[in-house]
Amino acid sequence: MSITSNTAAFHYPCAMPCARKDVLTAQKIDVGLIFQAMLGTIFAAEYLRQNGIPLETALRVLTLSRR
């Protein structure tokens, strides 16, 4: 079995196709959502602000239900 024969299956940096091509931003948002579940929305919002996530993005991900 050739290693290169399966490289197309690993096109995305995450297991499922990501909606966001900016992987670092997506990871920060994921951490923010984990913080929200563990520590609350205010802490998560502050984390996202300190990490340069635009306000409109932070509001959307912290207030809308997950798909």
C-alpha cells in the first residue's frame, strides 16, 4: 500500500471538513466554546477578545446554538 495513495483523504487538517480555512482561528473558537461550557460565557468572550476574534464572530458562536 502506497503512502501517497491515501493523501487525498487527509485534505482537511481536522477529522471532519472544517467550515473555516483559517485553522488557528477555528481552534481558538473551539477553545472558546469549551471555556463557555466549563467557565461561562463571560470568560469565553474575554478569551476570544484577547485572542483577536472579531466581536461579530464571537457573538455569533457564543449565542447561537451549535449546528
